[in-house]
Amino acid sequence: MISSRMVPILIAIGVGVGTGVYVFQPLLKEYEADTKGTWILPQDEARIKTLQQQQQQQQQQKDENTSNTSPTEKQFPVSNK
């Protein structure tokens, strides 16, 4: 089923994945412990909150701008059948 050319490729993939797990697992465990399992650092929470507030304000402004315009043919296409 598997050609002889695929065996070295599969071995290389296995070695690459195994090496990646071996190298990065301690770092990921340390980061998980530092963030208490949330994967978000405490100083990032404030930054995320401000970004969410900015997005809400932009969405509100966009909603206000679109509510003041009249409907166009692009919004409500008319078929000529």
C-alpha cells in the first residue's frame, strides 16, 4: 500500500512532531502555570478590554451612520423579470 518512497517522509514527519513536542512542552507548561490555565497574562486582560471597547464604539458609530442613509438598490435589489 505505502510506497517505499513514503517511508522516509513519514519517519521525518514523526521525528519533527516528536522533537517539537519535546522542545516546546516545558515552555507551554510554564506559560500555562504563569497564566493559571487561562493562557492570558494579567497585563493582557486590560489591553483586551480596551480593544473590545474600541470595537464596540466603532460598531455603534457604523450602525449610526448606516441608519441615517436611505436604502439603495444594492441593499434592496430590484429584479426586472
